Amino acid sequence: MDNHPLVKIESVSKRYGNPQNGVLALRDVSLDIHTSEFLSIIGPSGCGKSTLLRMIGDLLAPSAGHISIDGQSPAAARHARKCGIVFQSPTLMDWRTIAHNIELPLEIVGAPRVERAQRSHELLNLIRLKDFAARYPHELSAGMQMQVAIARALAYRPSILLMDEPFGALDELTRERLGNELLHVWDQTHETIVFITHSVGEAVRLSDRVAVMSARPGHIENIINIDLPRPRPADIRELPRYYELLREVRAALHLSGNGNGNGNGKDIA
């Protein structure tokens, strides 16, 4: 992880509705996100995690405060294609092959056909789905479709990948496998990743740091350094330090006012 802050979030608040009495979703959030960092954000449902992510990606504007990405506003960073976004649903185009789905962002910006095909081939190798290039989304499992969505978000080599609970709708075994695949992608690219999750175990297993948010109006309650080895070993859940960090994140969640240790009753270790 580079110590240079790629993203600076300074005293950001977000209110929905009437400026005087609307819903205050976020209050005075400040956070630096470093180049090549894997940062997870965890907190109770409704605390503003997704709102914060969408403001970084220029899908929402702050009501107060300031966000910069590599010295630019979120709008300028988006126009410079510095942000890739992955949502909970992969939203692939059913009528396009997997390779052509990955090529879509490059096609939209007018990249030459040869460049698009080469980049799609690189990314299919990266996500280890090169044998499925000519298949269509309905021929892939839900987990494989999400891998394709991640590859598509990386197509134009963004500076930061924003991931809004991308594995939240998947079963536990698929979720674990996708976590391993995401670690493989990170190990190969060292992409800066901001990852929203409700799972304490997922946050600890994947991240360099975990930012714990309070209940609404959300703010950063605690930031916990995850000092586990990289690349992460397959038996990481057997390490005593892994369980120490689980307890530390859970304790921070309890202190933040999230009584059950997670936002939706599920705590995948």
C-alpha cells in the first residue's frame, strides 16, 4: 500500500430532502484512501456506506464538505475515467458475449476494435474465465457473472475500483470463492479498492484497513489496520491474529451502536 492519499474526503455530510429537516445520512466524514489500498467500509444498514461510495464516484453530490480524487473533483475524475464501479447486481447485457460485455466501456469511449479485444482477453485471463469468452451471461453462474462485472469495471484501467456490496446477494460458498478471486485480482493489479460489506469476516479477510461507521447519521467511528500477511494464505482463518482482528472489528461495531455486530443479521467469519 502506497502512503499517498489517492482519495481525500474532508468533513463531508449528506442530507436527503429538505435542507432544514430532511434526512441526514452522513455527518462530518473525513477519510484518506491511499494508492493501492484495499479499504473496506462496514457499518449498520442505513448508515450511509453506499451514499459515501456514490459520492466518491460522482453519482451523488455532498451537501457539505469536499471530496478529491488524485487532486481532482469526483466529476473531473469520472470524466477522466479514473473510477470503476461494481454494484450488487452485475447488470450484464444479455445479448452480448462475455468478451463483448467486458469491451463495452472501451466501445463507448471509441477505443479501436483491436485494443478492445486485447484488453478483454487480458481481463478474461486475469479473472480466469478465458474459456468463457464466447458464452453469454445466462450461461454463467451468478458468481461468474460478478467476476465479469469486475473485469468490465477494470476495462479502462481506472485509478480506483468502487465496490458496493458486490457479493451481498450470493450464497456463502460463492461469496468466499469470489473473495478469493478478488484477492487474486488485487495481488495482480494492486488496484485501489473501496469495498462496502456487511460481513466482518469478509472485511478482515480482504482488506488493508477497515473503516467502521456509526449508525445514521453515519460518520467514521474507527479505522482498524489489518496487519495480516499478503498474499493472504489459504488458511488465513486458522491464524490467531485473524480472530483477534475479528473481535476488534466486532467490538468497534458494538461501540458504534450496531448491537448485533453487523447490518443485516449475517456475520460471515
